[in-house]
Amino acid sequence: MSEEAPQPEKPNISAALTAWRWPIVVVFVALFALIAFVYILRTPERLIESAGKGAANFQKATITQTFTASLPEFESERGGLLELAKVTATESFKSQDELKYDFRWFELSAGTTTTEIRVPVTYRYHLRMRDVWRLDVENGVCIVHAPEVRPSQPPAVHTDKMEKSSDEGWARFNVEEQMVKLEKTITPTIRKYAGDEKHMAAVRENCRKTVEEFVQDWLVREHQWGEGKLRVVKVYFPGEADEPQVIPIQSQEAP
């Protein structure tokens, strides 16, 4: 009986895959690590490129446009006011009325009626957001030419804290009438007070500080505030000298 020829063994594919499984895994892991490494190397490059584009918006020729474009638009003037300062002062209003009778040989005084009112008044000051702004950048300083500071009219009269006093002449009976007249003069008088140079000078530096903080907050949001960027804001109001005092603002971390 003839012997059968030995059959060649079939390759065991499953065993081959099992043997090469871990080398293949190692190769794929190394490949992914290489791709991640290249991505990380290119990240600073992209950040620098992006920062360069952002910084271009803060050159002298474009910073004003960039700033004004970021301001919200309001349909009415009342919605577009930036309140800058508020101060409360006690104002005094006084009226005197003397009555004299002229006779042929002599003059007779019927007395003087004096009325006085003391009342706290709150003055507020603002600028219009829609008015003209101009911003420049020079040697790390943001120079702001802000709109005009305006008094908010009318000032607030705290009638609940009003104090009245009067002194009537011996032959006078017009205290109530004179007090009413004096009260009517308060509103038009304090409207004038709000815009006079004395009151404006008293709040100007507070107004300047508010505008500095307002612009600084905008620079923080635009990632243009901090080390190696802008660190000082200088504010001019219309009519001021070209060299107002520079008041550095304490830096703050961007949110």
C-alpha cells in the first residue's frame, strides 16, 4: 500500500496577527505622538500670528475706529450716556425783603422778612457715548481725547431733608409767600450751579478717573493690557492743555 505524500502546513494567520499585535500598537502610538508633537511645536507660531493681527488693530491709524466700533449703539441720547461722577452738597438759598414807609419828614421801617432754605443736592456728570472720541498709542501709553463732560439736568433735590428758617419783621406778614417764592428759585439756580466752573472743576478729576477705567476695561477685553502691552491711560477733555497729568492705573487681570 503506497504512502501518501505529506501535505504542506497552512500558514496560521491568526497566530501571525497575535505575534505582531503589540509591535503594531507601538507603531501607531508613536505615530500619534509624533503628530501631537508637531502640532504643539506649531501652536506658538499660530498664537504669534494671531497676536500680530490683534495688535494691528491698535496702531495709531486704527485704534480710534476699533474703539468706537466696540461702543454699543443707542436709539436715544438718554441710553447713550456714560455717567462719570456724582457728588452731593448742601446748598443754601436766602431771601430778604425789607419794607419802608416814606413820610414827609421821616422814614419808617416795617421790618425785614428773611427766609432761608438749606437742602442737599446731588449733581451728576456724564459724557455722550456717541460724541467724538480720539485714541492714540504712543510708547505704551493709550492717549484718549474724550468727549465733553456735561452736567445731568436737573440735579436731584433731596426735599425730604430740606430745612427752612424765617425771620419776620415787626409789621410784616409775608413769610409764607416769600418762602414759596424762594422754593421756586431752587431748581433754576442749581441748574446753573451744575455747569459753572466751580462745580465742574470739583468733579473733573473724578470724571477723568472714570474714563481711564472705562478705556482700561476695554483694553483688557481686547487683550491689549498688561506686561509688554499698554500699561497707562492718559485722558484729555476738550479745552485742556496738551500735557495733562499722567495717572497710571493699577493693572488688573483679564477675566
